[in-house]
Amino acid sequence: MTSAGPAARPAADAAAYRAVEHIYHSYLTGLILMLASRAGATRAAEVVFRTFRRQQLARFLPGLQKLGLDKLPHAVACAQYHYLSNQVGGVKVEYVYESDTKAWVRYPPPRWIWSGTAICGIPSEVSRAMLWGWHSNNGVVLGNPRVGFVCTGQTVDGQPGLEGYYREFDRDLAPEERLQFSPGERCPPFRAELAPRLATTTWPEERLQKVLRNYAMEYVTSIVPEAIKVLGPEEGGHLAGAAARLVGMHTFDDVAAMLGGVEAGAAGFAKAFARLAQAQDDDAVLQQESAGATVRQTSWRLMAEREALSPAVFDAWNELWVGAALSHDRFMRLELTERRDRGDAHWGWKFS
């Protein structure tokens, strides 16, 4: 029997980072589609609202400081935040300054979150829920009740991009006024040379690779628990798990190609599984055995910051790897041999 642990991994496994980003990006989109088609647009929108509100409360103010935007006029800071943070996350995005009290942000097609044909399954209210969850609340978090977001177009409604502007009005906004819709307006042309840029000295390539991975992972950190809270552990867990299994099956060929290939059989899959776990910054150890292989993991970075998780969250997430295993070899057996989600956390998988 031979062992290989995290020490054998290169300092930065860029290929595995890309594979992890692809898995979680696909799972985010797939889960929203699953909710919209099985649970209905209203409940899907509630999950999306809660997901984006949680992300906004956790990431917006720290992100402003990290990006060096916290001293700008509020409307400008909000728009530049979305431009820069989405850009480092691999999202196609534009920014246009109009004045210190009005600045535009535009997400041209193809939309990152609704990649490919997925956009055809997204109801308008689900897209609006993202804006209510995040964009409408930036002024509140900044302590400036005069700042709101005016949406002038949504890609899901057939318009050439999700776009709008942050505006600081001349009075405090009521809660229902923090997000407004003005489809008759259009974003001015984007000029890249006038847009803000990241300093390459503080954002080197390796850091950007990790940010791309983290960007997709953090949305899954939010959306799976929120789906289970809104729909309950039985229905929410079932739908989150069903989406995960399908995504695992349908992304595995791409993932294998990104990794440079996956060796045949249980041992080959276990090796790839451990590599992906390590690329998520988890402590995972691979043990090759004559009858297959085992992977033991003693951290779960994806959900480390979430408190009091339902067991249904792990069950749903684990279906990503069940689906991937089925795609690799439908006769392979994947068995969860150890499980402790809290305290002295550890998990074990056996592949044979």
C-alpha cells in the first residue's frame, strides 16, 4: 500500500483550480435551474434572494477595502466594486462613470451565471431576486439610505445584457425604492481604457487563480444551505442532491480533460478525487490499495464558515462526486466509510 498526501501537491495546481471552479460554477447554475423547474419560480427566487443577500452582507464591505474603493463616492464605489470583483471572478462585465452620484455596471451576454443555454430556463423573477438580494442593499450597508440601483435591462428578458446604474438620490429611499426598473434607458458605451484596473503587484496570477475558484465555491457555500432552509431538508435536500448528481455526471469529462486525464478504474478516480479535494484547500489523503483506494478528509473548507448545518447539506454536496464516479465508471462502487460533520470533523470514501 502506498500513500500520498497534500505534501506531494504542487504549490499551485492551476489545472485543478480550474476544474474545481467549473464544477461549482456548473452546480450553482444547475441547482437554480432545478429549483425553478421543480419547486417553481417563486421559491427559486426566494432561494436566490437569500443566497445573494448572504453573499452581500459577508463580502461587500471587506471587498471594498481589499479593492481600495472604500474612499470613493458611494454610487461610484458600488459600481466599481461589481466591475472589479466580477472581473476577477471570470465574469464578463463593464463599467461606465457618469458622475459622482451615478455610475453604471453592465453584464453583457453570455452571462456567467447562466452559461450556455441555461439562460432559457431562468424566470425573470429569479434574475430580479439577485438584484434585490445584493444591489438593492449596498446603500443600506454603507449607511447611506439615498443610494439605490436602477435596472435598465435583463438578459433573461431578451435584452442585450443585465445592466443598470447606482444612483445617489437627493432623499432617503423607502425599502421598495432601493431597486427600481427603467427599461427605457440604456447604458452608455463602455471604454475599457477609462475603467478601473487591479494593481498587478497586489493581484498576481496565482492569487487570481484562487479568486476564480473561490468565486464559484462561495456561491455554493451559500445556496445549498439556503435551498434546504427554504424548502426543508427533505425537498430541498432531494433537489440539491439531484442537481449535484446530474452536474457531477455532466461535467466529469470536462473536469478529466482539465486535469490532464483520469486513469481508469477506482484507483484512478480516487486519485483525481483527492486532487480535487486538495485544490479546494482541504486536507485529503489518498491511500492506494490492491482492491481500490480510499480518501480520508479532515476539513471541509466549502462549509467551514457555516454554522449548524443540516446533514442534508453534506448529503447533497456528496452527490457531486457520486455523479462524477458514475460518469467515470458506472460499475465502480463509492462508499462513505467515515462521517463526522462537526467537531473533530472527518470523512472517508472508499472506491472499489
